[in-house]
Amino acid sequence: MNGTGAGGVRKRAAMWGAGIGLVLVAVSLFNARMSDTGPGAETKKEDSQVQPPVAGRRPHTVEWHGERVEDPWFWLREKSDPEVIRYLEAENAYLKASTVAEEEFGDRLYAEMLGRIQQTDLTVPLLRGRHAYYSRTEEGRQYAIHCRKASGVDGEMTDGSVEEVLLDLNQLAEGHSYLGLGGFEISDDGNRLLYSTDTTGFRQYTLYVKDLVTGVTGGALAERVTSLEWARDGRTVFYVTEDPVTKRSNQLWRLRLGAGPAQLLMEEPDELFSLGISRTKDREWLICSSHSTDTWGQWMLKASDVDGSFREVLPKEKGHKYDLEHRDGLLFIRTNRDAKNFRLVTAPVSEPGRWTELVGHRPDVLVEGIEVFRDHLVVQEQREALTRLRIHDRRSNTWIEVTFPEPAYSAGATGTPEIGSPAFRLVYQSMATPAGVYDCNLSDGSLRLLKRTPVLGGYDPADHVTERRWVTARDGVRIPISILYKKGVALDGTAPCFLYGYGSYGIGMDAGFSIARLSLVDRGMVYVIAHIRGGNELGEAWHDDGMLMKKKNTFHDFIDCAEWLIQNRISAPDRLVIEGGSAGGLLMGAAVNLRPDLFRAVHLAVPFVDVMNTMMDADLPLTVGEYLEWGDPNTREAFDYMRSYSPYDNLRRGAYPAMLVTTSLNDSQVMYWEPAKYVAKLRTLKTDDRPLLLKCNMGAGHGGASGRYDRLKEVGFEYAWMLSQVGIRK
């Protein structure tokens, strides 16, 4: 698979050469066909012998707030139109013809990345009931194999215990170009597996039950399933389904296996809210949650009461967000009432409104989550863009903090199924240190390393430097950034730099490890994560200050971080490449529109760039529920503000950085037509001769290819393209 050796390289080059003529013919025929698709169709002249496809213009007018808006590329959203598919295929052909060298470089990077990965491997087993559960991978196979073995009284797998394969995703993927695993839940008695899969990339999951005694999997139980749980009896299933148009999770169902059709238990009518089903750690209660951006509700049902009705825990109240856990008749409620960054209270199950505070509110600490154990409680917190884990002993009413050694890192509890466990499982890593799986002793906080992700080829973390630095934004706010580079790299403005950002939905970016990233930093590139407003790295206010009518803070922060890197001679504009995906792709588009001179190249991955067309269409998946994050454009003030930064609507004639725009045909989060329209429009406006490329995976969804080798190959090409833009081609 590595394709090493001179013979292998020659063969690959020959294959590329044989294909280029066909690619050029495909692009040429498409341009000839599209030149007559409507008025205003253009042909862009470039110095290169390979011409990009031209998406012809078709008249389309919408009226927004009394204004008529023309969008001649609106037709690209018609997925069923054969001309749309031909256009996307022509873009892929143009990309292939334009990036022969980058593709070959990407193949070498792929082989290099793969050479660092232990391809046949297994996860650390996790005890639940009578078994230890784990997953493993085999060299040459794309997907994980989920397994279990019988465990002893100490939780370790017994010698000679036979492996039981629960689910081999490679078998399920046969005949499909894509496979995604959704839910995966074992019944309390260990005899049945409830799981869901998607074979398109559209995140449309089908529900199945496998009998682990007989090994037989039944037919599909339900479609469009977004969350799932067992009742205690191991025969009753609770699951949530989504609306077929908007993809909002809006209905909760109960199904008794072999006893007739499913029963609808709850329907969420408010388009701002989505339902989910889960179960408390002690397995005593089923929890149905209803979430919007700013308001959460919770309903409870005894897991043993399969015929019962869910009861609301606390009345749903605008602006109140809370979730809960349970132990010995006591609810542990994480709430933001009178606590911007959340606090933790307890209450009897019989009186959920009678609170006793356990962890008070602190303006500089975000309470992210909790995990309950028989005599202990683990609280995960965020402070100054770093995770803290604290252990509470209920017998002594004392606290222990788990400490970590590096200035910038990623850490977090990963979930320990057994409430009586003497230790909890966590993962620690940094940008220089590969991920380590630890058991943390609940009594004294000591850590026992169980496994560190192997990095083959003699990797030494000591050869790399990771730092946490702070950038002062234009409004005086301090922004944390995480930096990784190889020792010996001169920080004098000559080094190439890769700047990554996201900044939306209150999702923070951790400073974690990446094997693939080593192919960047080992070539002298400085890798930087900008923890900009819109995430949650500095608490809930950090999210608030990068959403709705403050969204532009996200873009300004990213630009200010880029300027700081240049001013401090970590990089230079002609050496700076940037990347962001999804909402981070919106960030890329907005930043490039504001400061096209600041960046050498940009990768916009599945980018949310056509903001107005998407947010003005309530029938599209996710749109209405997003009003609380971006604003409701049906109001004039929000409309004007969103339109002022929407990347597609603010493209202007002028020079732009080199651009690689990647998307997937079956993306349900950001429809393929957003990046397709963006590229088509920009081609008519850019005045420079830098590359503008669109790459569409014709058989995947929001995360790209689902197979581990296929996805790594995509990353290899993306990294090769970005390295090439700053003159690194080997």
C-alpha cells in the first residue's frame, strides 16, 4: 500500500500521464456545453493550458425584505439535474489535470503518514458487566471491528477467553462507498446489540438489533434514527427519529421487539428544539432531552418501567440550560441558572427543584460535565483554554485535582461504564505528545498509563516544541493560541505557517495530537490553532461574543492572530496558509474577503459560505434551529448583519489567495452547492492567476471519506497542496 520504490513511482506517474488527456477532453466538452446554458455565460482566459469549467448563468431572482436579489448560480443546488453532476465531475477533472504534481506529492505524504501508523491495533478494553469491550483494526481493512471478551472479577480479560466479534464494519461496508456508525448500545443482560448505520454520508441512520447469542441481525427496525437506548428488560427499545425534510430530531418512540409497531411517545413541535435519548450512568433512568442553543429541557423515566410515561424534571424556561445524572435517589444537575459558566447542584428525585449547591459558579471556570461513581464524582472544567479534572470524595467531602505537565494540551474523561469502578478512564495528549489512555485512581488522583498511541519510525516528542501564547485582539481581548513546531526551526519570518480556526457553536478546539500533522511540522512548518471567540475555551461568554450580532469578532480575532504571527516573525504573508471546515469554512471565506492580502493559500473544507440563501430557506436541514446561533434573517437587523459578512455575498473583483475548496455530494450539514456556487462566482471575479480548485467527493458526507485509508489519502492530498503553495514539494 505504501507504493515505495522507484518502480512504484514510475508506474504511478505513467498512470497519471495516461489519464490527463481524458481529463482535458472532459473539461473541454463541459465548457462547450455550458457556454450556452444561459445569458452571461463566461469563458475565463488563463495562462495555463488547462482551462477551468465554466458554470453558466441562469436567471434566478429572490426578494428579501423588499429587495430583488439576483443569483445566477442558484441552479447548482438542483442535485437531480444531470447538468449539476456533470459540472461537479468537470471540476474534479479540472482539479486532477491541474494538480498532477500535488497528487503525486500527496501519494508520498500518504505513504509517509501510513508508515507512522500501527495499522493492526486495538483499543484499551473497557469493562462493562461480564465483558471487556474493545475495537480493533487490521492492516489493509478500512473500518474497525468491535469485539468483546469475558472478563474476570478484576475487570481484566481472562487468559484464553474467546473473542466475540460484535460488529465488523468492514463486512457492513461491502457494496457501499461509505459507511458511518451511529449508535452502538449493548442491552443490560449483554445478549443484544442495538446499532445504527448510514451508507450515504447524509447522516441518515437505519436502526438494527443483533442477537449476540445466535449472531443473527434482524431487518431494519426504523429509519432516520438519531439516538437510541435500551430499557432494562433488554427487549424494549427507545429511539429518536428526525424530520425527513429538516433533519430535526423531533420524535421519541418506544418499540417492544417482536410485539407490534413502535409507539410515538413524544413529539417536539418547536422548530428551535431537537430531541435526544440517553441513560444515566447507574442505568436507573432513561433521559429524554430537548435542546436548543439557549434552552434545554429534560424528561425522566425509570429504565425498568417499560410501560411508563416520561415526566418533566423542571419546567422548560427560556435561557435555562441544564442536564443531569443520578446516584442513589439524588439528581446531580449541571445548571446555568444564576451561573453563566454553570454550577453543580443536587436534588432529590422526588423534589428536583430543591437544590443544594455542590460546585459554585466561577466567572473564569466553565463546568463542562460530570461523571458519577459510587463514592466519587469527577467534574470536568475549562479554564483559560485548558481542561481541568477534579475528583470529589463524598465520604470525606474533599477534592483532588488531576494535573498535567505541558503548557498546552488536550485532556478529558472518556466515560467509564461501571459506576463502582475504582478508577476513571481519561485521555491526555498535546500537539507534541501522542494520545495516552490512563486510568485515574479515584482515591488519590494517581495516573496509570494503559496505552499510548504508537507512532512508528522513531518519533520523539522531545524533538518538538508546543507553546501557549496570547494575542491581544483589536478590542483589547486576549486570545489564546496553541503552537507546534520542530526544534531548530528559525522563528524569523521565513518559516511556513499553518493557521487553523473554527470559532462557532461553543465548540472549543483542543490542542491534541495528529500523526498526519507531523508531515507538516517535520518539513519546517509551524502549526497554530487560534482559539477565537465563538468557541468555549474561555467559557460561555467566549461563545456569546462570537455569535449572533457579535459574529464578526470571530473573523477579526482570526485576522488579528494572523497579523500577530507576522508581527512576531513566526511567519509572513507569503508563507501563511490557513484552514477551516464547516463553520470554520465560513471563517475562511469571511477572513479572505476582509484581508485577501494576508494569506498565501486557504483550504475551505465543506464551507458554510452561502449564508443568506441557506438561512433564508426554512425547509433546508438545520436552518431554523440555527437562528439562535447566527440570527433570524427574517428580521431586518439580523439580515443586514449576516449579509454583511456572508462570504458568497461579499465576493468582490480583485486578487485572492490560492484556494482549495473541498465538499461532498451527500453532505447534509453544508450542502455541496454552497462551495460549488462560491467557486463558480469567484471564478468570474478573481483577477489573479493563483489556483482556485473545487474537489467534490461524489460518495461521502460532511466528514469526507469514511474509510480510514480513504480519509488519510484525502488529507495527504490536502496537505500536499498547501505545502506546495509555500514552495515545499518533497
